[in-house]
Amino acid sequence: IKSLEGRSLLGKIAMRIFFVRYELLETCNFPIRSKGNLLCVVGMAFGYYALRILSHSEGEMPSYYYYLAVLDIIFFACLLLGLTFVFVAPTIARIQIVRQAFLVCQQGHGLMESIDWCIGTNIHGYINHLTAHKVLDYGYVSPETWNAVSTMAIVRNPYSRMVSIYMYNRWGSHETFSDFVRRWYNMLREYREDGELEEWYTTCHGFAQYEFTHFKGQQLVQAIVKQEELKLLAENEYVPLAIQQDSSVKHLPPAVKEALLGMPHSNQRKRNQPWWMYYNDQTTMDLTYRLNALDFTIFKYDPDEILKKRPDFKLESPTRFNYVKQSPQSLQLRNSLVCMSRDSKSTSSRFLRDVQDASGVVKGSTPTPSLVGSSRIRRCTSRSLSTSFTIIRRRQS
């Protein structure tokens, strides 16, 4: 609702279409039964009916009426095809030319973007799927604002996350999880080899989670919470238990705790088995670990968790090989359990210096929360499968 305020009528319609479409694609990879497709069917039926009338008019109608009716059928047929099979999550993520065409369609008009609330889509992709450093580098949030708010990120077990990515981006139920992981790994070659983070070349669902929260050895968000421990904030009475267990929600700023308290789990795909049951062979587990090796280290997840949950399978630990680049920076990262080590090709580093200057942070140190007191949610920049981070602004006194 907030993102619709102050927009033109066309802008309001475009943003409402975005929200409806976004919610639809969260529930179905290839949506056939939808309001948009119903509109297309009605449009094709109208064109077909017009052709029937023109065919019996015996030349009484102008000839261009006939061409208009044909164009009507072709237009709505193409729109039906695009809404159902082309501009959907699996094809946008896995077919580069489709994703690039989608981004080009968003360029310039700004009808489906709300920069103030970091929601919508434009040439950079889905704004609510951007990483923290992209949000700063593109100027959507100023360094001063970033330093004046509480920021948090939600991460999850990388193995579980890969199953979620599979459910969201698979071609259909006929594509097995093992086949998907192999194809997904091969598709992300530019990201694996060059660290390419531009949506034009790499889908945001392919990024490791630390890409959303860190940049060049610096953690940009103040608090990181594990999704598995959010249940400890489901009700007020669970908060003491979270503190007792020394979980990731223990040291959250009060504003973040207030925002997360009782938050429902949305955007959840139904599965017919637990996530660890999808890992049935060594290669699938190894490739998943290889894509997310730094996530296991930074966010302290157990890379051998599948072995513990699947003792019936004689699998070897994925850590038997070192999948992290052996640069001095990456070795330092693994040893210190801090944050990402390699550069991003996609954005400049000027905003990082601005953030450090604004917050008085010494280069190489980790920013500390600077807010105390009551706050309210200002912007929510991701409900994505990758990582979500939220910006909460201090209530003005």
C-alpha cells in the first residue's frame, strides 16, 4: 500500500500488476489458471468471434477489420504464452536471453519500481532481491540512511536453501533434484569463475548468501539471523529460551526483535519429504557444498549435517576437497570466520568507503549496531529464496 502512494494512475496499476504477478509466481512455476490467462482467452475468443462475423459479411466490412481481428488473436496468444511459459521464474533464472529480455522491458519507464520502499523491478532486476551492497551502490539507500537504521539479514541452511531453489526454478516434477543441481551448477559458471553478480549475467537465486550481507571483507548488515532459529521469536515466551541457547537471535537490537516477533513464514513451497531426503548421491551434495562453501563457514552451518541425518547412505564429507579459492583473502576469511573475501565485478567500492566514513568504522573492522530504542519497519528489501534483509528506521523524536 505504501509503495502506491504518490504514484500516477498508470503507476498504481503497474505496481498492482507487479504484486499480483509476484504473488502468483511464488505459488506456481508455470501458472496456467490465472486472471491474466483468462483475459488472454477472452481476447482470443473475441478475435475469433470477429473473424466469424467478418467471414459472413461478404465484403461489407472494411478489409482492415479482418487484419485487426487476426492481430488480436496473435497478440493475446503470444501474451498467454509469455505469461505462462516464458516470463516465469524457471525461464527467467535459467535462460539468460529471456532474463535479459525481461530486464530490457523494465528499462526506463519506472512504472513497476518503488525506490523509496525498495520493491518492484527495473533494469537491475527485482529490487527486493538486490544485495546490500547493490542497494547502496545504486543509490537506493544513502550511506547516511544506512547508518541511521537497524539492518538485519535472514539466512538458512545452504542444503535446505538449494532444495527451495529447486522447487522454485525446476522445469517441472519430472526434473529430479540431482539433475537440477548439476544443471544449476553448470549454469552459474560466470559466477563461480569470475564472481559475476550482475543480474544481466547471473540470476540472483544463484548467489551464495554472503553476497547479500557482505562486501569486500565487510559485513554490511548489523544483525544476521538463522531462519531455523526464527521460531524462537514466534512468541514472547520463547525469547528467554533464545537467549539461554545463545542462538543467532540472542544479540539482536530491540528494534529488530520487535519487527521479527510473531512474523509468519510465507513464500514456502510444499514438499513431500524433508529437505535432507532430496540428497541421494555424493555428487549432488558435493556440488551444493561447492556453490555455498563460504556460507557454511561464515554462518556456521555444519557441512556434514546430511551425513548425520542420512546414516543409511554411505556418503563422504563434502569438505574432503577445498572448494574455496586459495587466495590470501579467502584463506583469511576461512580462518577468521568473518565475511566475503573476493571482489565483486558488478559494483564499485565507493559506497563501502562512504558507509565507513559515515559510521566512523575503521577499515577491516565489523560495523556495530548504532541504534537503540523503538523503531518501525521502513523497508523490506527481500522475501527471496536467497537471503532477506530488512531496514528498520528509528522513530523520529
